[in-house]
Amino acid sequence: MKLFTTNQLRVIDKIWIPILLAAALAAGYIVLRNYGDIMSYSSGYGTRLFSNFRGPLIIFLPILYLTYNLEFFILENRHRFSIAIASFILLGGAWGYFEKVSTTALSITKSEIITALLLFVLLLMRNFAYEKKDKNNAIVAIAMAAVFTIIPYSESVFNFMLQRFLYQESGFAEFVYGNLLVPVIYYLILFIGDNVSDVLSGKDYINTIRSKLTVMDKRTYLFLFIGLYSLMLPAGKVCAHIFALGGMREIQKFFVSDVFVLIRFLFSLGVILLVPLILKNIIVARSLTINSPGKIWFLLHFIPVVNIIPVIRSFSAPDVHASAGENGVSYMKQPMSVLRYVMTGLGVAILVYQMIILDATMNNDISIFYALAFIRIILYIVIFKKEFPAFLLPAISVAIVIFSRDFGVVFGGITIMMEAFAVQYLLEIYHPSLEDADAEIYLKEETAIGEDLVVDMN
């Protein structure tokens, strides 16, 4: 089974259109915003237009509008012009509302509720355009509107606008990157939501996502990798921000102040736990499809910035295998990776180096660090035989950061993201295996190959 339908792939092929618009608008916004800053002494045009919430709205709403309407025009839906007009009125109304209401008088919770309602109406219009009128589709629309509202990266459309979207010198890369991701994340959630909801009708889509043997075409691979990977650091930052507060009383106050904070935290925790597993399956499936199951390229996919190289390589390589059975045979025939020994050696060497540095720089008792180092060295040895060290090693690293006296939210988020990835690549490198459904596919293929060999010999 394919992860996306033919029509969905047609939309994914044209997703560069709203991305190009996002890049152009972001560049224009940065230029005018800087011009406005320079001319602030005379209240220049740039300052008046971009120094408050209007600037982000001018950027974000056209991106959202084009992204939302892209599929209706690509697939030539008969309601596309009606949808385009209706969505323009809705988004224009949102613009007018936030133009009228002072940003200081608008609470974050209220803005998120309005965002959720707006997205629900847009998704409900989409359901009617595609004649999805049963209650299951309405439930899915509500669920997706909620996800779009609380998703860590874009957060709420208007919360993102009010809190994170205003351009600052230190946030240049995040500002541009966040703009470019809007179309990818929108269709990632939309299409997965559509396909998962079909499970209610009997389709086994979830097992396809969980499979390492799915034949992974390059468009699906790139789309899923970019969309899912981009969710990890924001989710890690949300979790790190909660942990950085310190003390259950402070955390409780934080949650009580805004119900969306608790919901976003739980969602982010789900992202941290599930997305690395899905990414692992996607990466393995693509490497098997191009018949390149080497573990070094697999590992490089999880390292920020460096992963650009393996992604380009995997995207550019031609497909070799055409069935899940062929992928299964290739997976089971690959030898255990030598990378295991390299990773263990590096891990132990880094721990020893850290202990030397700590011993030389800290005057306080560091026996706890020595004890943790000793435990981690033992785990690096045990991991060759058992799976549980793949969970404990990253957990100890996260615990050291969280229970340290001071850590930045960004550093904490990166640590949580990387250690969540570590669980999955440690399992795959030290203990590669197939789940039950994948194992059945492999056994059937092996049986068929054996029967063919018997026929040929006769």
C-alpha cells in the first residue's frame, strides 16, 4: 500500500508554489522591516506597516490562503472557485478582526480558540467540497483543526503571529524556515489525517506507516522527512521549557494559566515519542527501495544540517526494488553493521573525556557523574546483547540536562530531540528486526524464491 494516493502526490508535486510565495513574502518582509527600523525616527512606511501584528498577518494569511486552495485547483475540484471566494472572506474577516482588536487586549487562549474555529470551518468547507459529509469526517476535521492549533512549530496561527512570528534579528533563520514549512506541515497533517481516517473503513494505513518494507518513492520520502523532522526541535523546546520551570508547583501554575499549554505539552511529548519511530521506518524503507541499506547513511539522516547530504543522495537515487518482499529480503540479508563497534568506542571515549574535563574544572563532589559514566559504559557493552540500553542511554543524557541547575530552552530542546532520535537509531543499528507484519512479508517472499529455485533445478 502507498502512503499517499495519486491525487495527494499530484498536490505534493506542486507544493513548491506556496513555498515559493512564502520565500518571496518572507524576503520582502525582512527588507521592509529593516527599512522601517532604519526610518523609525520619521515613522516610515515600513515601521507603520510591519512593527505590529499587521506585518505577520500580511505574510501569513496569503501563504495560508494559497496553501489551502492549492489542492482544489490542482485537482480541478468543481467547487474550487466557490471555496476560493469563501476562504478569502474568512481569512479577510480574521484579518479585520485582529485589525480591530488590540493585541494587548487579546489573550493567547482566546486567539487559539478563534484559530481552531477558523481552521475547523475551512476544513469543514473542504469536506463538503469533496462530499465527505458523514460524522467520521466531521470528527476528523475537528481533530485536525485542533492539531493545527496546538502543533509546536506553527503553534496557533495567531499565537504564532503574536508571540513568535514578529521578526527579530536573532530569529532570522527561524522566521524564514517557519514560513517555508507552512505548506509542508499543512498537507502532511491533512493527508495523513485523511488516510488514517480511512482506517475506519477498513484500510490498514497505520500498518503501512509502521512498516520498514513499504516501497518508498522519492516524493513521499522527501515530503515526509522534511515535514516530520521539522516537528522535532519545536516539540523538544516545548518539553524543555516545561522542565526548565523547575518544581511541581511552578509547573502546575504554568499549566493552569492556559489549558492549551498542557495540551501542547502532551502533543509535543507524543511527537517526541512517535515521530522518531516513523522517521526510522521511512528512512529504512527508502534505503531498501534504492537497495542501499548501509547503516552509516541511515545514521547521518538524524544529524541536523549534516542530514542534507544523505537526504539529497536518497532522493536522487533511482528506485531498484518494486515490492515490499524484495525490500524484506534485502533487509534480512544485510550483515550486522560494523558501525556498532565504532559507536560504542566513540561513546566510551567521549565519556572518559568528559570525566577528565569535569575532574579538572569542578571543585565540588562529582561522584554522581562518575557513577553515571560507569553505568553508561556498562550499558554500551550490554547493548550488544540486550535492547533496554537503547532506552536507558538517551534517558540518562536527558536526565543530566534536565536536572542540571541551568540550561537554555534551545539547548534542552536539541538534547531532547537528539536523544529521542538516539533511541531509534540505536535499536536499528544494534538490534535490527522486522515487526510481525513485515516478517510475514519477508517469509512469503523467501518461500516464493525457494519454490522458484526448486522449479528451475527441475
